[in-house]
Amino acid sequence: MTDEDAVLEELMWNIGEASGRVRASRRLLLEHAMTDEPRYLRLAARLSEALDATETASREARRLRDASRQHRTSS
């Protein structure tokens, strides 16, 4: 495993952890019906945005890792 692969694997793990924590936070709001309250709508929206961002980052890290592996095998 190259240094680049190791970094990307760790990034993917960290991003996965972050996604899980954001999901748990969003679920907590939903379970307590706090998303029905206007004062929590912005927070719920930010959590949704954060989840989208972590999922996008995860896909990008995976794409980079796969491209790196493919580049090495074709060289």
C-alpha cells in the first residue's frame, strides 16, 4: 500500500465516522420531533448539508483511491 493509498484509506474512514455522527445527530432531532419546531429548522438543514458534503467527500476519496490503484496496475 502506498502512502497515498494509506492517506486515502484513513480519510475515507474519518469521513465515514463523520457521516455516522451527522446521521446520528439528525436522527436525534427527528426522534424528538424537533424538526417540527421552526427554531430547529436551520439546524436540521445544516445537518442535511453536512451529510451531503461528507457523502460527496467520501465518493471523491474513493474515486481518487481507485484511480490511483488503476494507474499503478496499468504502469
